[in-house]
Amino acid sequence: MAKGQIPGMRPALYWSLFIALVLLSILAGGLTYWGQSLGIRDQAGAQLSTIANLKVEQIRLWRGERLADGQTVLADGPRLAEMADILRGTASTAMRSDISTWMGTYNTIRESADLFLVSADGKVVLNVAQGSAPGDTYEIAFLDGPLASHAAALTDLYRDARDGKIYIDLVVPIVFGEEPQPDRVGALVQRFDPQTFLFPLVQSWPLESTTAETVLVERVGDRVVYLNELRHRPGPALSQRFPLSQADLPAAMAVRGVKGVVEGKDYRGEPVLAALNSVDQSPWFLVAKVDRDEILAPLYTLAWRIGLMVLVSDLALASMAAWIWREREARFFQRSLELELGRKAIEKHASELTRYANDIILLLAPDGQVVEANERAVAAYGYSHEAILAMNVRMLLPARTRVQVAGDMRMVIESGGRVFETIHLRSDGLEFPVEVSSRVVEVEGRTYFQSIIRDVTERNRTRDELERLRRFQESILQNLTEGIVLLDSEGRIQYANPAAAGMFGAPAASLVGAHWGSVIPADQHALVEAADERRRRGQADRYELSMRLADGSRLAVQVSGTPRRASDGTFEGTLAVFSDISGRVQREERLRAMSTHDPLTQVYNRLFFDEELARFDRGRVRPVSLIMLDLNGLKRVNDERGHEAGDLLLRSLAHVLRTTFRQEDVVARLGGDEFAVILPGASAENAQRAIERLRDAVRRHGLSSGSPPLDVAVGTSTAGEGQDLRQALDRADKAMYVDKASARIR
């Protein structure tokens, strides 16, 4: 063994173990940060995907409704023939007046910007609004496709040269005869202003955000064009263009065919997380994005907390390691000196003490007189060596503790040795704490007290600092909003902070020693057991649980689990962090509700109605009755009293519908002033009785509410065994328009 080396102590191994513990604490903090960052990124990506899919579906439905309107016009042969006569110039004045009236009504109901007839060579022949006039020309390129395919089609978004506004047109071809010599007479063009529905739909965002944005883009040559106005850069729609070669631009990625959640830099050069999707049967692509800094903002606070905990843990480990090393070193030298004193005479004994000892060593006579003192004693007390030898040990203690000396000596004699703590006094009057290891020794046949005295000022300061750090670390754990739980290898709880106790619905003290199965609801055990198996294999994991609180309510939490390993690599337990995600779950539920409900009236929307209609069409329930409703006079109320009055009228009708029909009936707003109801299992007679109840409820509402009276046009149809519900819905729609026309005559 090398000189000065402590027996049983290997410094390299000792410090390697200390460094390994520090690295382990850093690794645990890093794994926790990594797991939380993945969770935040996945959560943000899921929200973006949900919003992008919802908006794409709403755009697809809007385009589908417009094309369905066009196909309805194409199916009306007599009216197409009358429009063809007008285009050829062979229509009578009465016929022209009739078509003009129909076009005005149709334009109002469908809420379009303009409706006009155009000949095959692009001349406007008849219109109902101010956007176009007879004799104006229309872009022939917009007519070629529909006239060739004999099918209604939507144009792309374009800027009109006359008024500078952006429009999208529905072109319904008027063609007679078959190929190869069809008579392409012209088309009915329905013009829509995207500012009234499409752009507000794209630009709205369902959650509070300072940077989130949705944009609609398409490819034009080797550039990507932004179709709507941008939130963070001024400029009109269709004016912002960027090269497709900009690889990290999410809009460029979308038109290149990339789908899903991606990271990149937007048109400002800001790092963003974006969800990309395409709008079916159109050249459009949708990008829903939010700045990465906004997404990661909660992570910065978490990083500070984790860093602080790691720093506190490492400081505690360093202080403890230094204290242990010093204690073992001191005990080693103490044992060495005691052996040396036992072998040598007083002169040699004092010489060795002076050479090697780092502690105060006094040799005392039975009456307390100092017989010998080492150099450390001279330095510690501040007296000369001669002055110390002339003193009684009592003079080295404060007056209040001197009476204890006789009792301490007696106990040393009785026990053969004793270790105790007391207070000593320097020559300048300053007190300092000491630890005294005293024993009886014989030197040349005479009895003495050998006292090895250690100044424990630094040790006590280290101990106090360790305790302060321990209390600080505990205060952090006590005040964290995340639940922190330590489990042993058998799943028993070793520690739980107050946040975890609140989630488990039990006091923290009562949780220690309990198995996790006693605090996790039984219906969640399979999830925890599967996660425990992964952690035993060394895998960190993250999963969601539904906890039961003390009041019986449920709390959604996300659990991030990290395995704990012993020095030999065996599994010794788990560090689990429980995060309250109830807010996120509620936001997702609101998003799901938004995807199925109309935001104004809170009845079901067109998407949910179509899905339910398809489900009933595939099912075995028959008969199924369908009711179509149109709120008469909505446009007049909007024009005369404002849109708030019109919205109130729509909500009032929705309320009447919800209270009139059965719980199992599906009440939906299809758009604008149109509503529809699915009545599963209802015969035609039952549907008629339901309509009578509805009309009665509408009359009562007008008498009691004080708001503008409701006036509805209603049509119904019933599908029996083997009959198609879509066809029944068309029949109900036509019956509704008949009822609407009859009401105008009345």
C-alpha cells in the first residue's frame, strides 16, 4: 500500500462512482426533458392535423355542395331547354321573364355573388346581379372543360379584371345531343365571392394562438401561390408567390406531395410545425402551421426546473462525497495516531504527532493539565507551545462548559474511551465546535488522557448546507404541479409528492409502501402493467391514464416513466412523472364537437348529417323518413335588421327543432337557411304528424318570443325497404321547394 493511502479506499474507484452518479442524474434529467419534448411536439402535431383535416373536409363539402347544385340544374331538362332558347335568341318575352325570376330566386337562396347565362363564344346574355351585364365577355377557357365533359365544374380562384375582386365560378354547361356533334349552346355561370365563406373558413383558428395560421396554396409553374391573405405579411390574395425549390417551405412541400406533420420555415423564415393536406378533386393544398417557439414555450419552463433539480442533486452528491472522504481520512489518521501513541514513549510520540497529525492532539494529566500538544494545537488555539503547556485544559473551554470536564474524564476512564462534541476557545475569544476522541494511555508507567480534537466547523457547515439543500430540493418537489412518484422493483411506492397525492386522492404519507395497483383505477391496470414490462426491458415510456379523484371525478394524466438501474444493471424501480392533461383532452373534445356540430345553432352540421345518412342507408332500419326545411325570409331579415337578427332567427329555429323531434332523430343545418331531419323508424304518417307538431311549435314561438316570427318551408319523403335514402332526400328537397313556392302564392 502506498504511503498515506487510506486502507480499503481506492480513490479512482471512489471518484468514478461519484462521477457515474452525477452523469446518471444528468441522464435522468435529459430523458425527462426528451420525453416531455416529444409529448409536446406530438400533441401540437395532433392538434394541427385535426384542424387541417377539419378545414379540408369543410372545403371539400363546400365544393361538393356547389357541384351537387350544378348537377341538380343539369337534371332539370325543361328549364335547361328554356335557357337554351334564351341563348339562341328564340325565347318569348314571358319565357325570358320566367327564367329571369327563377335565376333571381336561385341566386338569393344560394347566396352567390352573381348568376348569368353565357353563350358558347363567351358573351353574357342574361344576368341577375350587377357583376356582369349583357354584352360582357366571359373567359372562354372556363367554358371549355364543362362544355366538353357535359358536367358541372368549378373554376379555380381568379381575379376579375373589371372590379379587381377574387371569385370562383360554378359553370353548368347547356349542351344537347351526343358526340360527335353535340349542340354546345352555352352555360349557366354561378359566381361566388370567397370572402363570404371560403377565406374566413381557411383563416379562422379554433384555439387561442399568437402565431397559428392556415393557408390555401396551389402550384403555378415552378412556384407555389398563396390563395388567401397571409396573417403575418401584408398583401392581397393570389399575390404571394415562392419558388418550389425552397425545400424547407411547408407550402412548397405540400404541392410537392408531402402530407402529414412536418417541420420547416414559413414565408417569414420562422421555424414552424405544420400539418399538410390536399383538397380532393381540386388543385388546392392546405397548410396549418404554428411557430415552433410558441409550441416549445412550456418546455423552456420545464427545462429550467429539470436543470435546477439536476444542479441541486449534483451539489448534494458533491458535498456528501467530500464529507464522506474527509470523515474516512480523519478516522484513518486517528487510528494511526492511537497505535503510534501506544508503541512509543512520550517524546517520540509528540514528535510523530507534530509531523503527521492534522487534528489537535493533547496529552493531559489526570487533573487536566496539558502535558504535550502538537503544532496543530498551537495553530488552532493561537497560543505558543509553552503557553499551552502551562495551561489546564479547562482554560481552553468557555466558562459555561468547564464544569463538564471532570464528568467527561470520569466517563472516559469508565468506558476506556469516549467520543463527544463540545466547544473550545481560541486565544482571541472566538469559540469553535470540536469533536473530541479521548482515551486513557500509559506512557512509561504513568496514566494520561490522550485527546484527539478535531475542528468540526467545516463539517457542521457542510452538514447544515446538505440539510438546506435537502429542504430546498424537497420544497421543489412539494410545489411542482407535476406528480413525482418513485417505485421500487415490485411496484411499491417509495415517494410521492403532494401533486401526485392529489391525483391519487390520498395523503402522501399513506401512499408510501402501497402498491401502485391500490391507487390506480382497476380499468387502467392493463396500461400500467404493459408500461412496467417495457421499463423492465430498459425502455422509457409515455402513456395516458384516467385517474379517479377523491370526489369521484376523473382526471386525464400523461405518465412519463424512466427505469432506474442499480450499479450492476439490475432493474430497481421507476421514476414516474404524472402531468395533468385534462385541458388538452377538453380542447380535443371541443375540436371533435366542432367537427360534427354547426357552431352557430349547435345542431349537427352537414358532414355529420351525410355520415349518418350513409349509415342509415347501409343499415336495416326501415322505414326512414326525411324532412327538409328552409327558413323563409332570412335574407330579408339580414338586409333589414342585420346579421345578428338573422343569426337569432336561425338559433330560434334550431331550438324549436331540438325540442320538437325525438332524441334519436338527427337534426342538422345543411348550410345557409337549410335544415334537415332524419327520423329512423318513422313512417310517412309519423313524419306528417311530426311536421304538424313542428308547424304548431313554430306558431307558438312567434306568439311568445317577441322576436321576428319563424316561417319555414317543409318537405318530406319516406324510404321503405330497399329504397335509397339519397333519392328520398332529393324528393324531400323538391317537396320543400314546392311548399316554398305555394307560400309565396298564398
